[in-house]
Amino acid sequence: MVTDKPVRGDDDSDSSPIEFYLDRGSGVPTYLQLVHQVDYALRLGFLAAGDRLPRIKDVTRSLAVNPDTVMKAYRELEVRGIAAGRPGLGTFIVAAPDVAGLSEMTALQRKLASWLAEAAAAGVDELGMKALFAAALRDFHHGGSAGGRRPGREGGDRADGAA
């Protein structure tokens, strides 16, 4: 995903600034993929409060999914307080998280792309990159770094002092 915000047509009220896609091999349920894409689009500045999500019939047609799946995703967005349905009009973004500015996100994306290129040059495949990133993110959330942990060991040292 690129962080350049798409250009919006001012007079095209039927369009939405987001177009959904599916990764059928990801193992993530379809409705959650849609929810995640809305969340990512909000964080990257592609969507903002007041934006309309694609119509359910357009999503079902373009992705060849059941309308109930799209409705489940939109309901989940409503439960999270991100979107709200307006009868006869569609589903609209009602709240967006506070996020870093677009220029900061673009700079961070460039750094991440550089890291990905370095990992690829070291022979790390996509799954390995995802594993490294997930481990680093987990360690970040736990207030530390991976420095003292062996791969595959959560929680650090054992109670008996052995590593």
C-alpha cells in the first residue's frame, strides 16, 4: 500500500475513496480483511470522517463475496465506533484515530521499504519478514527488545534461571 492519498472527485458522490481487495490465501476471514483495510486506510490518510464506504452491492460484485460478509464487516466497524449506516445513503466513516501526519508516515514507509530490501538481500523471505516484524512489534509492546530472548520463547527467562 502506498501512502500517497488518492485524488477525490468533488462532484462524484457515488464513489468511495477506498477499494477493497482480498488475500484469499491469508487465512484471515474476509469480513476482517475488510475491517482491517478500513482501519489501515484511516491510519494512512486514505479515509477520513465523513467519507462513504463502497456500497455493499459494489463490494459483493467486485470481490465475488456474499453480501452478508460485507454487512458483517460494516457492522463490526459500527460496533467499533468507526462507521455508521445511514438508511438509503450508505455507510460513512464517523470517527478516525489520531495518527501521524502523511509526511511522517511516508518517511516511515521509506525506512520500512529500506529495511525490507535489506532483509531480502540477506535471504529472508516474506514469511520471515512478517515473523521478524511481528516479533519486534510484540517485544515493543512488552516494553523491551528481543535482545535477551531466544526465538520462539515468550516471556523471557524461565523461573529456574535457565535460559
